[in-house]
Amino acid sequence: MAPDPLLNRREFMGRAARAGAALLAAGGIAFLTHDPSGPQPASEELAASGLPDFSLPEAGRKMCIARGADRLRTLPLALQALGGIETFIRKGDRVLIKVNAAFASPPLLSATTHPELVSELTRLCLKAGAAAVHVADNPINDPASCFALTGIGQAARSAGAEVVLPEERFFHPLTLPDAHLIKNWPVLLDPLVRATKLIGLAPLKDHHRSGASMVMKNWYGLLGGRRNIFHQDIQTIIAELARMVKPTLVVLDGTTTMVSNGPTGGSLADLKDTRTLILGTDQVAVDAYGATLLGKTAADLPFIAKAEALGAGSADYRALSPIEVSA
Amino acid sequence: MSDLCSNNAHLSGRPRSRRQTLIGLFVFAVLAAAAFWICWAQSRFNPAVLNYLAGAVVATQPPASAEPFLELPEGLSPLSPPERFDRETLADKINGKAELYLSAGFVRLHCQRLALAGRPQDWLEAFVYDMGTAPNAYAVFSQQRRSDGTPLGFAEFAYRAENALFLAHGSFYLELIASSKDSRLLDAMEALARGFMAQRPAAGAAIAERDLFPREGLDEAGIRLIPADAFGLAGLDRVFTAAYAADGGEMTAFLSRRESPREAVDRARAYVDFLKAYGGEVSLADKPVGGTSVIAILDTYEVVFALGPFLAGVHEAPSREEALALAVRLAEKLKEAPHGP
């Protein structure tokens, strides 16, 4: 473009100043109208600032790796190695078991928590004196179909647990202090605040987006709303969830692992018999070991380091001196 | 700009003023501060904004009508209403796997659970992905192909697993997934797939690039189409790969037809630069074409060349010699291919 011979320095400065003033005015209006806390829910309800802490400091950081193909044998064996279910569940406790019932798919595909584990864990909790056991998740697909077709609903009820199908009224906004993503976000709070103990019960799966779906990713099912927008930063949301949730115990089911085409799978060819059940009080450590069953290391899964950096646990599972048992 | 201003100042005969300079610096400082603030605010964008704009907190029930969206073979009946998902909602059905389909050009998904008549415990779910084009459908089919699947004779791109059937037909990709390994379910799935094809006889389309790989040592079932970001390089799309046996394990031949020979050269250069950025050591070879790049990286070898409209090469070969030998064979096949648009 040819220079404008009529534009002198003074005029240039004047125009630039006017343009700057216009931008400043626009920026000022934006600044004054900016709502740093984000949109508020329709009700006047204030966002919760966190969840109850369900961890048991007196239980210590423990981990057990139980090997065997029969979940009904490996689960009690692993719990026994950690001091018994009574170490975690006391008389009168109201236990919430957070399962993965994300998809309306059959147990055969190992895309969801295996119903045998749900029933056995429920049975053990009730035997230890729990006053009530609730089983909950906010599935990706419609909840009633998910709990029915995965077999989780039937397994839970037959063992004496109550299934909590998510309803809009159970969700309340939650802001995790200093979080990047969990701000004023609807979380399945009602069943959590009614519980005194929380157990995460997750299948071990490949995940196309995050690399793996294990116990920390399982908390994703506590979120409501258009949570799939978090897929853009899935490593961070998993780490923030791990920081948000302080469980009593986590159980990672690697008896049959979905090693490819996760998280939905679809074919038995996507599965591998890895015959391992991992229990622990440190969810980061449990996931770090779980990665090895997928042929990966903790370093291959960025959410593990991120969760560790946020103080959710330790990726060095060996430091917990995991107890190894075989059924 | 300073030259322009100086010239204008000189032309107008007005000396520079310190006041004008300060005003100019102030204006630029304000603009820089505004730009910084916008970037900072955007980096801390609150995703709750999108959530409250979107509405629903819990997954909704599908519509009540259980009319099948496919013509069903005898013995199958709907177990649930049909569902439909688009690019915005696909993740509501398949969660983290949505990106695989979206990156390959996904248009819409219809799905429905079906059961054997009178046996609701024996059910399957039919997923029909409309991928827009036949190559897109082949991309998702080939990327998820299970190694131990049994090919089905009635379609070129179809196989059966123990509990499932997978089919690419024209622009459609079908997944039929059963709740058990019951043979009656598997037979019903096959009848469903055959019926789907019969209703769309013109939909089948050949994937021409599959024929451009050297036949010797080729596992045809292992030919894949990577729709986007092949080998980790952003923007490297539509890359076909095929595995070949090598002395030290396995290596992969790849090819991608670009819009023009010039684009093929540019893509080849971009891929070589990408490998160099990750520590690759580049040498040149005069075969299969002059200016072929051979890159040693992480104890493996890559060969990259452009031939007409094709970007091609060999990926992760255990030795330089084997990589170049396969590249020469690949180039011979590419020379036989039509090079027009």
C-alpha cells in the first residue's frame, strides 16, 4: 500500500490515540461487566467449596495387588491383606460405592464395573456393620438402561444396596478452590453428603482420549452437565477430580482389562485377561500400578503426574510396599 | 512505520516532539496491556459458562417410540427406542471415543438395541455411523480393526469377532455388538448386516490407495487410513499405512495422495522437519527418488519422499537397508498409479 502523503506524525498519533481510547473504552466496559465467578445456577444456591473428606488417616497409605481370575475370591483376599473390611467400614457407616456404569453395555464387554464386585463389596460392607450401602453413578447414556444392562443395578439390589439413579435435584454446583476447570460445576452431591464412607470401584480400560480410564477417571461420573467439554483438557480434569475426591478406599478391577478401543470397546478381542485386582487408599498409586497392566508407565499418562502435583497421592506405588497375594 | 513517520515529519518540516513520543508509547502500552488482559482472561475461561448455556444436567431418556430405524431381519425386534447423535452430542453416547470419529469426518450416528424375539436377555446394539464419505468410513473401520476378526465373505470390509460384527459399506460404518456369544445373536447380526447392504447396493466404494502398496509381505487386513495428525504431526491427514515384516520386527509403509505434487513436496518437508525437531538425524538418498530423506531416530529409520502427488515413505523400520528396500518397492507401485487429480 502506498504511504498516505497527507498523514503526518501528529495526525498518526492522534488517530492511534483515538483507536487506543476506543479499545480502552471497550476493554473497560468488558472489565466492569466481567463476572469472574461465572454464571450462577438458576436457584440462589451457593456453590459448595469441596466434598467431605472420606479418607481415613489412621488406615494409612496401603495398597494390595491381588492376582486371580475370580473376583469373588480376590476381593475378600485383598481386603484381608489390608487389615480386613473393618479397617475401612465401621458399624453404622453409610457407604457410597461409586461404580462406573457409564454405558448401557453388557458385563461381557468390561466397559463398566463388573456386577460381581458390586454385590461382593456390598455384602462385605453390610457384614462389617454398615447401616446402608448406596451405589451411584451419572452415566453417559440414560441411567436406567445403564444400571439395568450392565447388571450393576440387579447385583447391588440383590446384595442389599440401594441404587441411586441420578436426578437433577441431586446435583449442586461446586467450586474447587484454585481449580482451573471445576468452577461452579454441577456435581452429584446429595448421595456424597449423606455418606460417611466412599469407595471407588472402577474397571481398568484403555481410553482413546486420556490414555486410560481407572479409579481417578471414574470420578468423572460425579459430574453433571455438558461435561464432555472437559475432553479438551481431560488430563487436567482427571487430576482435579482426584484432588476433589478423597475416598476411603479405591478398587481397580484389572481381572479382565480393556487394552484397546476404549473406553467403549465392543469386541472381546479388545480384552485381555490380566487377572489382577488392585486395592488401595492412595488413588494415584493405584492408577500408577494400573498403567502397567495396559503396558504403559505412569509417565505415559500425564494425569497421574498432574494429580500427584495437586497432592492427590503418590505415583510411586512401590513406596507403599504393596502387599501381593494370589487367589 | 517509523520511516514513514520520519519521512512525513521531514516533508511537513515539523520536528519530532517528545510529547508526541510519550503519547505514542502510552497508546502502545495501553494496547499491549489490553491484549495481555484478553489473553489472560481467555486462559482462565470458566467452562461453566458453556454448561449453563447447554442446559441438561443428567442424560435424558431416549424418545418413547421403539420403531426400528433399520429394516430388521426376521427374529429381531426393537428392545429400546432408536437414538440419534450428531457432532455436538456424539460424546453423550460413546464418551472419550468420540474424537476418533469426529476427526474422521463423522456426520451422524443412529443406534438402537435389538433383541431376539421373545428373548430380551439376548440383545445386541446396532450402531450405524454416517461418516460422510467412503474413505472416512474406512478410516474408522481400519483404525479399530481387531487382529483376530474373521473376514466375512459378503463384504470387502467386514469381519466378525466372538460377540460382534464390524462393517464399512460406502459412507457407513456399522458396529453390531451383542450381549453374549450366543450363535443365534451372531446369525441375526449377520442377517442385519446383509440387509443393510442390500438396501444400499450402490453405496459400496473401492478404496483405491489400498492397491498401491507392494503385495509381497503385505497383510491386507492391516491397511489403515489415519484421517488426521498421522504419526503425531498436526495437519498430516489422509495417510494410509500398511505393516510389513522386517528382520528386526515390523515396519510400516505409508502413502498419502495430496492435491498437487507441490503439496506432496511441502508435506514431505514438514514431516522431515518434524522428525528433526525430535532429534532425528537426516541423510539423503538417491533412491527411490532423488532427494529422498532417510532419518535415523530412536533406533529406527524413516524414509520420506514425494512422487508426483504422493507423499510416501517407510515408518519405524529396524534398519536403513530394509527401509530403503521397501521404499523402492513402494515407489514402483506409485509410478504405476494415475497421477492426475
